[in-house]
Amino acid sequence: MQSRSGFTMIESMIASTVLATVVIGISTALMSSHQQTTAMREQSMLLQLTRSLIEEIASTPFTDAADGFGGGWTALNRDRRTYDDIYDWHGYADASPFQSMTVSGAPLDYPANYRRSVIVEPLLATLAPAPTLAGSELAQVTVTATSPAGRQYQLRRLVSRVKMEG
């Protein structure tokens, strides 16, 4: 009887099956890791988009209702640099690319189809039948950002009118 060196067909098939199982396990883990990284990146973008806009809105004055409202988005004024009252932001909406968002003069790189929207609601500090602009000392600002995949992130901020006596 002659001795042969090498693998038999069965040994080769077993080795191939073990190797395929290991490769499938590793590729599944890598795919899952990639999906989680993509979701975290998207969530981070949504958070940054809502925070930057809500901070911009909060820096807008909250004036007395006697001065009048409605010169903003709902009056078809699309230039948010001219918004002089917090209620001008009500109904505001924009979509990427966001030309106003820059770092050291260079625009931030957001993929297409990110969207943001704003709702400004008057709230009453005292009990009344329904909040009105004239009677409201508080407003709730809600900014919603939506990703291309349809994920949403919503941020709310309470804004109060402060009257300074001098």
C-alpha cells in the first residue's frame, strides 16, 4: 500500500465549510458595524442641524405683540437675516445644502435632502381660554430635522419675554 500525502476530498470540503462559516460571521459583524456607524453619523447631523437653528432662533428678540407680528416666513419673507421677532420664524423650512452653515468660511458638507422646519407656539403663563400672541409671555420653539432616510430629530426650547425696567 502506497501512502499519499495531501488532503482528501472530504477534508477539503470540511475546511471550505469552516472557512465559509467564519467569513460569513465576520462579514455580518462588519455590515452591522457599518449600519450602526451610518445611523450614528445621521443622528449626529440631525442633532447639529436642530441645535444650530434653535440657537439662531433663540437669539432673535421676543418683542411685544403691540409691535406687530407676521413679517417673517408666513408673510413670504424668505430672508431670515431680516427676522426681528421670534414669531417671524413660525413655519420656517429649509433643505440642504445649507449655505448659511459654515466653518471658517467653508460650507459644511451635508448630503442632499436634509430638511428642517420650525413651529413657534405662544404659551400663557396664566390661565386663559386660549393662548394669543398679545397675551403670551412664553413661546415654545420646536425645530424638526429630517434625514434623507426619513429619520427625524426634534428639539424644543422655551423662550420667555423679559421686560427690562430702566
